[in-house]
Amino acid sequence: MSGIRIRFLGELEGSLRAHAIAAALDAHPVEGAEHADLVVTTPAELEELLEDAAATAAFHSTRNQESVPAEMVDRLIAGENPVKVWREHRGLSQRALAARAGLNFTYLSQIETGTRKGSIKTMQQLAEALGLGLDDLT
């Protein structure tokens, strides 16, 4: 025997095709993939494994992100001012948010109504006060 250890996954495991492959490679099957030099599966099962891995990676990369209600998303998509939408979502009054951000209440009100644009520094202060990234407000 060549000493090649082979592991078959899925429908190949224990099949005649697996025995033929092992014989052609002069390999012997092993139970755990961690003990194998070579792992063999079908293209369909490989595709499924890759999809599962991608879904798992997506879950882990987003699981610490904040979830928001659909109503809030709808408001943002409709073009409502994001500072106002997030402020209300956080349950803050304009005065409370202005105080947290170190801003004048009147200035915040003007930003929310669109009569004034906040500077990058101001928007960063608001984002931090709301527990957001700047991109959430722009």
C-alpha cells in the first residue's frame, strides 16, 4: 500500500465508486477527515459545503450588528432625516441628544429639519452620541 489515507464524504462514502478510486490510488479509506491525506466528494456536495460555509461566515460577520424594526428602515428609505430617525429610535429628545453630542439644541433641530447641514465634525459627534458610525447618518 502507498500509505495514502483517503476520506470519502457524502454519497461516495462506502460506494463502489469510492472503492474504485481508493484502488486506483492504492489508498486506504479512513474515518476522520483530520486523519486523511486526501478528501473526496462530489461536485454537488462540495457546492453545498461551500454554501453552508458562506452562510456561516455571513452569520458570524453580522451577528453583533444592531437589528432595527422594518418601520425604521422604511422611514430611512423614504428619505427622512437619519439623525431624527435614529434619535427617535433611541428614545431621545432633541435636547437630550444635543446635550450628549455637545451641541446647541437649535442647531440639532435645524439639522433634523434640513435647514442646515451639519459639518463632518458635528455629524461625527451625533453619530457617537447615538452609538453609530458616521456612515449611518450620511
